[in-house]
Amino acid sequence: MRSRMHPRYYLCSEVFSQEQQRIFRKTWQFAGLKTLLPKNNSYITRKIAGLPIVIQNFHGELHAFENVCLHRSAALQKDAIGCRPLICPYHAWKYNATGQVSNIPHCDAIYQFDEAQKQSLKLREFALRIVGNLIFVNLDPQPYPLEEQFSADFIESLESSSNSYDNEVMVTTWNCNFNWKLPYENLRDANHVAYVHPRSLAPVVSFAIDVDSTAAKESEQPLSDTSPEGLRQEMRGFSLGGKPEGIIEKLSRFEWHGNVDRWHASTRSKADPRTDDAYFNWLAYPNTHIASGDGGHTFTIENHTPIAPDRTDVEVYYFTARKKNAYATSAQVLLAAMHAGQRILTEDYDILEQLQSTLHMDAPVPTQGAYESTNQQIERWYTTLMEDSHEL
């Protein structure tokens, strides 16, 4: 089957702007880990669809605001993670848990705002949902429910697995030269593992390559329901995981394994009990990938932030399952996990950057096989959304 994805979808600035408005400012986006916000005034910052966001703990309640002071547009919190009140460093305007300005130094003397003006000064707040240990934010003024983006089974799997995350986290950021859609097409392609990862991942994990000829044939037909509800229902099928994606041929056993409470898929879901020693993936469409490459002992989160048509920043989190007790080598365990993960990510990102570099407006449209039916379904949904001016 010929792909629906013309090269312009990976190259054109106009398409990129449409994606920001129609996908990233409409969908629920992974925004961070609850364990990174353990106490009052803890915060994390990030950019979602070009908007600077701060998520802050106010006496145990998390709120997401636009990270822009209403006075002179300075960033309220400038670090990626920290702990301080929500006070602008420029002129010390202070904001409370509702986003309302609660204090302006020397307000009566030098600003001379009346009470109505002061009451109107309120930060833009965004919808926030916590699923286990995962924080999701939606930028739309009237966001649809999270349950319309992710199925109940997927939310349950995210919650059960993320509740097992430890609070010691290592984070790295990759500045990559490829379009944000490429890594997700790659993640749904088990066929690439033998060729891109012949010495790293392929010898360790056996991935099944599923062929669904019926789904591939069905994806050739137009979407039957292009209403916002229909498009969201179709999108719900793009996020899945928590079941074994591949069997680990021989899981290495380490002393530190006894210090963590390993997540067991067979007890958290209804997966086959013999597949505890497996590679697990969670794909949260449109741009978050969670994996456990050692049967629930450690986890990795990749969050892909589109920067430009040919640029994507990837924030990667590394952590183990929750500790039963502290142990001296925990930082070294995370460092080892990071190095192992970086090897695989480098192999993936190198080939994706090569792919991006060969694209041009007259490049041939890809020809796909039946095993790529999920990508074909996503392409149908994506092109419908982008070409026909539909909305979620």
C-alpha cells in the first residue's frame, strides 16, 4: 500500500503550525512526574505546543499555569525543576493557587491599580489530570475528557505501572534533527529491530512482528465518522501498551533487583503469566513512549517535543521500580540504565536523522507492507485531520 504521508508533512512549516493547533493544543500531553513535585512550592516547567507551562505544588494540590508574568512577560519559574513560591523574579509579583495575583510590592504607590484591575490579574490555567504518577495537561480552553483520548484499559495500565515508579529520577535531553512523527512510526515497527539494533536490542529481546491483513485492508478506506467525537474515538486506538512486546531471551539478574518492588504485568493486568520476563511498551499518542526493557525493574519515558518541522527535543526519564529500601548504588544503577538506553536511542535517532535529511518535496511516497497496519490507520486519521480542516 502506498503511504498517505507526502513528504510535506515532515518538511512544511505551515503543516507544522497546523499540527501545533490541531493536535498538540487539543490533546492531553504528558507533562511530568508527580514524584518530582513532592512538597509545597515544588515546580516543574516545560514547553507544550510552544507555550511555556509551570506545574506547581500548592500545599498538595497541583496546578498548571502559563509560565508568564502578567506584568512584563517574564518567566515566573526559570528552572526545569525547583522549589520556590510562584513569584516573578523581575518585579516580585506573587501568584496564589488559583493563579490570581496575591501581592504586588508597592502597588498603591507606584502601580496605582484599583481593586477591579487587581482582581482581573489572573494567570491562564490549564486542565491537569494525574494518572498514577503521570501528569497530563490539556491546553484547550474547553478540553475534552482524558477518557476520550485514552481507553479505560490503557489508563488503568498507566496507573498501575506508574504507581510503581521510584522517586529517584535521571533526566537527559536530546536535540534531534527529525520530525516528531518519525520516532512513533519507528516505535510501531518491530521489523526494524533486527537491522537497526543487531548487537544491542535484537540479541536480547525477541519481538513478534504481527501482520493484520484485515486492518491493513480496512485502513485503505476513508474514515466513516469524521466528527470530533469520531476522530477522538479513532485516536483512542492509537495508545496502547502494558502487555509483553517481546520476550527477553535471558533476563540478567542483579543484586539490586532485591531492593525494588518489581512491577509484574501478570498481576497488574491479565497478561500471560509466563511473560513476566518481557519487554513492555506503552505508547501514549501523540508523543510519549514508556518502556521497561527488563521486565518491570526499570522504566524509561521518552517525551518528544516538536520544535520545528525537522527538529524534535526528546526528554528521557530513567528510574527503577519503587525501592523497598534505600541502597548505596542506586545512582549507579540509573547511570547504567541511561548508558544502555542511550546506545539504543542513538541507533534509532541516527537512522531517523538520516531519513529526515533525505526527504525533499519530490521524494517518493513510501510503500508499506501489511504489518504496518497501525501506522496506516494513524496516517488515515492524521491526513483527514490535516487536509479536511476537521477538529478534535
